[in-house]
Amino acid sequence: MKINAHAKVNIFLKITGHENGYHTLLSRFMRVETLYDTITLVPQQCDTFTIEGCHGVPTGSNTIYKAYQVLQVYTRSTILETFFKTHKVTVTKRIPSQAGLGGGSSDAAAFMRLVNKVCELKLSVETLANLGSQIGADLPFFIYNYPSANVSGFGEIVEPFDETPLSLELYTPDIGCDTAVVYQTFKENFLGNITPCSFMGWEKYKSADLLELIGDPVMLNDLYAAALVAYPELKTVAPKGWFFSGSGSTFFKPKA
């Protein structure tokens, strides 16, 4: 009973507004085929919900545990509760944390998809995505599990985009970027400069074409400028000609 939880990159990420304390966005998410964590459900008697492999992350803060709580509250399933008295969750981590690759969100989404099947909860993908959005804005994309998709709103609108995922090179420097810090920096320094007309129609372009046409990582990702303010050391490690994923700190480029 295992499932792979793939990383993602943001081919582009544009902030479209700020409502009810949260930023809205328009972004192209692309699954990274070669980088993933693995979630495994292992038989074991457990007094409490048990997660192994997420070193340094308290259970109460773990996105997988939050996903379990959301499923339990929604379904009120005794099968679900009983199952995790006789099974633990192990996570084989390969996706670096605070790297703009969505590792924690992908883990939680994969967990929800796997548990929905194993425990026969019979929840639709749409229901899982709605539940996942209570945990984090990236979860709906990972729950739908599209190779490539346009994501908008608060992250809850996920529309598949017909293209083959690019073969990507990734570079993650030894710098962790806190998503909340980067978004707060954007709000304080850049929110007033939003110009939606400047990226109108981007969602219609294939990712390879968009990267070639725009070419500027700061223009493609609104959070890059904010990350450079919050973490100025990024300037010294940014490889020339590479693009920036999410709130960072991973850079990527298509393989030649």
C-alpha cells in the first residue's frame, strides 16, 4: 500500500489579487516526473496516528496528519479510525522542504488519494480536492494529479493543460524559503504593482513556448522578486538562465 507523491514546478506564477487575507493567482503547475516522495501504509499496532520519515516536523503540524483529520471529520468513518490503529504512515522523503516544489502538499494529497482507495471511502476527486483546499492551496492540483494544469483563484480552480511534461533540471540551493514570509513580502512590497493585462493569455501557451518567449524569471514568477527581498542570498546562487519555482528556493530549466 504505497503511492508516489511527485514534486511540481511553476512554469509561471502571477498574483492576481488579495481577498479575505489570501492571495489569488494564475499559474501553470507542472508535475516533475523524476522527483517524488513515497507514502507507504505499514501494518503496525499504533496507540495514536503515527507518521515516520518526516524528521523535525511535529505530527500536529504535518500536512499528512491534517489530511487525516479532514477526512475523519468529513466522513466520520469508523473504518478510517480503525485502520490507523493498525497501520502507520511512513514517508520516504526526496523532495526538499521550503523549496517551492510542493513536497508537503503533495504528500498530503497522495495520502488522501491512497486512503480514499484503501479504506473505500468512495469520495470523488472533486470532493477530495475541496477537502484538500482546507489544508493548503496546492493540494487540489496534486489531488487531481494532472501532469500539467492551469491553476487559479486561491488554488482551487485546476484545469488540465494538454501537453507532455518537460524534462527538467532542478537546482535547490541550501536556502529554505518560508512560503508565508515570501507572500507577506510580496504583499508589503509588490501587491500594488499588479498589472493583469501584462500576462493576459499566458495560460494558453505551451510551457516550453512560454519559457522561451518570456525568458525572464522575475517576469514569469511574481514571487521571485519577493523572495529576493526576503532572502537576498538567493542573488548569489541563482544560476543564469534558470527559472524560479513557487516561493522558492528551487531553480529549474528544461533539459537541453
